Amino acid sequence: MFTEQDWKLFRAKVADWQESHMDKLCREYIELLSREDNPSEKFWQLDRRIKEDKRSPGVQIRMTRTNFIYDIILLISDGVITVGDLEDFSDELKKT
């Protein structure tokens, strides 16, 4: 079982993690739109990317206390955060 402090810390940090991830996505979108491709090609590439990216836990996540360890695992596996971002969490959570 994870601590109450882990849950509170997760809730405090997740918004910043998501903002950082969405900032990265926006820079990628700008790069995509700056290419020399046809406007229609850029539009449809961007449309596909946004549809895919909206499903990322780095963009939206359903937070529940019972599942927050799985949310952390998803954030790590999607590259939104690294294990290093968990330094303030309990040893048990980091080990898991």
C-alpha cells in the first residue's frame, strides 16, 4: 500500500507534468506546421497527431487513489515523466 503522502504528492505534481508534456507537444506541432509540405498534408498530419496525443496520460488522465500507481507507470511508459521525477515519493512507490 502506498502512503497518503504519495497520493497527495501525485495530485500536486500531475498537473505540472501534464503542462510540461503539452508544451513539448505544442513545439512538435509548430515544427510540423513549419515544414515545406502542402498545407492540406500538414493539416491532416496535425489532426492525426492531436487525436493520438489526446489519449496520452500526459494530456488527460482519470485520477483515482486506487489506480494512481498505474497512472504513474503510464506516465513513465509514455515518456511524460522519468523515474527521476519520483524522487520525492516513498521508497515503496519508487521500488514498485
